[in-house]
Amino acid sequence: MAQQLNEGDFGPSELGTKVYWDRVYDRENANFEDHGDIGEVWFGEDSVEKMIDWVNCTIPDRTSSILDLGCGNGHLLLELATLSYTDLTGIDYSPLAVQLAISIAQGRDLAHIRYETVDFLADLEGVWSKGKRFDVVLDKGTYDAICLNPMQTAAQARGERGPVDRYSEAVKALIKGENGWLLLTSCNWTREELNLTITPTSGIRPLHSAARQDHKSAQSHSSQEGSTGISKWEG
């Protein structure tokens, strides 16, 4: 199993449940239909800009395949599409999030962005992707949410693998060989803490991190500006 993170900081929360996110995106779909509001940019614009800037500077090939884990309203991929990246895929386990993302993309004539309802932790064989691996895998807060899933604590109590323990294996299966990248933004964990859980169980090698220096509770929806750092792993 993955090495334990400090549960004294972040215990189980509804923010780690599909029920919560379905409720959020049900509301945001209604707001989009009524007012054209695409919804909240989780972790704030600053984290989006950092990730977009990194991809733009590091991945010059606009045909590179890019996957957004837990894409929500698809904001991250919309920004990449404006930079002429063409092979863009977003997955989310909430069908209501995917519905919103598709609606927004179609409204901007960006229907080439592919969105699918997928629980990637439950599909370790990559059935949904038909074995496709990606040059870049993006995670903007999805790992943070997974760490808050009450199923993790329940699985640990039974001596079983939980969602956090399956994360590294699932992500590793989606990264393209030795030249693929995982770009992860977290407002809960530092680089050192992430390396304790992601690196040993997956073989994904840490290359760099602009790690946070202090903890900010995810109970505040983790959407405030300046609360994130970026870690990069090579497959």
C-alpha cells in the first residue's frame, strides 16, 4: 500500500465523494443553462496559469496527447485548446461534470475536445482509453479529492487497498512510456509528501516541484489563489 499521509491534517470529507461532486455539477449545469456561467475554477486561475505555462513551454508539439484527470468543467483543456493543442481528453467520474464540459466546449466551437465519464481508479486495465497512453497527464486537485474519500479510511481499517493506494498504478498505466509526464497540482500536500505516496508504488520518478510550504485545508474548497504548487513526474 501507499505510505500513509498525515490524516491529522486531512481526514475523510464529503469533498472526496462522487455524491458531493454530482451535486456541485448539477447546480453548475443549471447556472450554465440559465446564465452562461461556466462555474468555479477550482484552485483558482493562478494554478491554471502555472499548469498552462508549463505545458506551453515544455510540450511544443501541439499534437501531443494530453489527458486531464477529474476535468470538471473542462476549463484547463479549454485553455490548452486556445494554444492550438489538438489531442485533448478530459475524464471525470461525475457524468454531470462531463455534461457541463461538453456543453461549454460545444458553445466555443471546441467540439474536438473529448470528454468521457470515467472512474479511472476502477478501470486499471484502461478499457475506456482502448489502451491509449498520453504524453501528458494533468491532475489539478483530483488527487487531493481522492485523499479525502471516506472509502480510503474504511479500506485501511480492513487492511485493504483504498482509492489512494490505487492512484499511482492507475496513473502509471495512462502515461506514455519513459517520455510521458504527470503534472500534478495540490493545495494539501508538499512535494516530499507526494513523493512518499506516488513514487515508491509506481516507479514514476519525481523531477521537479514548486511545492507548497504550508498546509491549507481542503474544506475551504481549495479554490483560493496562491494555494497550490506543481509537481512533475516522468513515467
